[in-house]
Amino acid sequence: MAQSVLLTGASGRVGQAILEGLADEREYEWRLLDRDPPTGDRDYPGEFVVADITDEEAVREAMEGIDAVLHLAGDPRKTAPWESVLPNNIDGTQTVYEAAVDAGVDKVAFASSNHAVGAYETDERTPDMYREDDEFQLDGTELPRPGNLYGVSKATGEILGRYYHDEYGLSVVCVRIGNLTKDHPPIDYERGQAMWLSHRDCAHLFDRCIRAEYDYEVVYGISDNDRKYYSIERAREVLGYEPRDNSADHG
Ligand SMILES: NC(=O)C1=CN([C@@H]2O[C@H](COP(=O)(O)OP(=O)(O)OC[C@H]3O[C@@H](n4cnc5c(N)ncnc54)[C@H](O)[C@@H]3O)[C@@H](O)[C@H]2O)C=CC1
Ligand SMILES: O=C1O[C@H](COP(=O)(O)O)[C@@H](O)[C@H](O)[C@H]1O
């Protein structure tokens, strides 16, 4: 039977990468949600709900009949001020989890970020840790260590997921996404190359978040980069993630 999937933040960069890769997937019935209305220059594979995730009523309505949620909507700026991350990233995420539980949704994949752990990149460790021969690695079992308020909001989204899993049995996977760019990794940016996530690996990873069975997980969402300082072993093990790209293959 087809799975009904709610994709929040569908108009954004990550949402578009996922839809590019999975739009033809016949096993999914998409419901797309964004506060920005769809633009005429793109094809959307499902019903489009124009709503703000801080609007509890609208989110509850959008959640009806949904099996899995890919929750991407939020302010992605690392410089985002508290006035924005509090409503968009924290309140909005709590509204999504709460509505998911009430609607009997099975699983939620939450778009967390490398910035939830950005402060591990100390002056002593960088830039060496961005390089292939350095052994420092984070694997998702470490405590969050944000270096900005945006990172704080993502760490909070992870903790909210823990709560909704433990109290209500919701399956939650928090994907600490690295740096998504199209066609090739960031140029002249070692950090970005170490945490590159290609578009096709992004679509595949979120596909696995819909299909796999899990309880509560924190995984890193990057391609199989030689330079990586984030382990992707947990994503491989629990989700069956098999990335095909590596920033080292791009000059
Ligand atoms: N692009 C990247 O490399 C990374 C992205 N992420 C996370 O992935 C998610 C998506 O990021 P991007 O696609 O890059 O950002 P984006 O800005 O391109 O897309 C975000 C979308 O969410 C929508 N949105 C924002 N606040 C909303 C609200 N209150 N209600 C409804 N819709 C709202 C926006 O209209 C936009 O279409 C974000 O949560 C971001 O923090 C995390 C790490 C890296
Ligand atoms: O969470 C995010 O991280 C990526 C990578 O961070 P950066 O500091 O190396 O640029 C960023 O591009 C993206 O906008 C943000 O949402």
C-alpha cells in the first residue's frame, strides 16, 4: 500500500533535492507543505498545503492520514536570531511532533544540522579535522554542542524528538545534515567538502528515513567523503543508507 508522506519546507533546497530524487516513487503519496506558495516554474508531485508550521490548526489538518513526516521547514541561517529560531525552528517543530502523535503518524525524520555540534570545531582541532588524514570523528552519540542560536534550535528539535519518542512511541530520526550543494561540493571550502551532501545522496537518505524501522536515532547526513569528520556508520546500519558520492571525486 502507498505510504502517505508529509514533506514540510517542500519549496526549499533540501525539499527540492528530495523531490527531484523521489517524485517518481509510486509507493509514496506526497503532501507538501510550505508557507511560501508554489511557484509556477516547478512541478510538484502531490497536494500542496500553504501553511505556517506555527499554525497548530493548519498543521493538524495537514497531518491527517499521514504515515511519515519529513520535517524540513525552518530558518536555515546559521546567523538566524532568536526571534526567528524560537517560532520557526523550536515552536514549529514542537507543533509538528505533537500533531504527528495525535494523528497516529508512525515516523518523523527531523532535519537537524551540523550546527547542532559546531562547537566541537575548536581552534585546536581546525583546520586539521577537515582533512582526510585526521582521526577526529563525531558519531551522533556525543552531546550537542552548538556554536550559534540556530544550532541551539536544532539541538532542541532533537531533544523534542527524544521526548515524543519516549513518551508517545513516535519513531524519530534526527538527520544532522552537512552541506547540501547541487552537482559538485563547495569549492575552496574544506569544511563544506568534509560535510558535503550531494542531491542524490540526500534523496536516498530521506527515502531510507521513510522506509527503515527505528526507535530514536541521531545520524549524520553527508556523502561518503574521504575528508569526513562525521561518521555515517549509524545511518548505514539503522537506515540502510548507501551513499554514492564523495567530495574527493570532484577535483
Ligand atoms: N541546506 C543545507 O545544507 C542544510 C539544511 N538544514 C536544514 O534543512 C532544512 C531545510 O533547509 P533548506 O532547504 O536549505 O532551507 P530553505 O530556506 O531553502 O528551505 C526552508 C523552507 O522552509 C520554509 N519555511 C520556513 N519557515 C517556515 C514556517 N514557519 N512554516 C512553513 N514553512 C516554513 C521556507 O519557506 C522554505 O521553503 C532546514 O530545517 C535547515 O535547517 C540543515 C543542515 C544543512
Ligand atoms: O545547517 C546548515 O548548514 C550548512 C553548512 O554550514 P556552513 O556554515 O558550512 O555554511 C549551511 O550551508 C546551511 O545553510 C545551514 O542550514
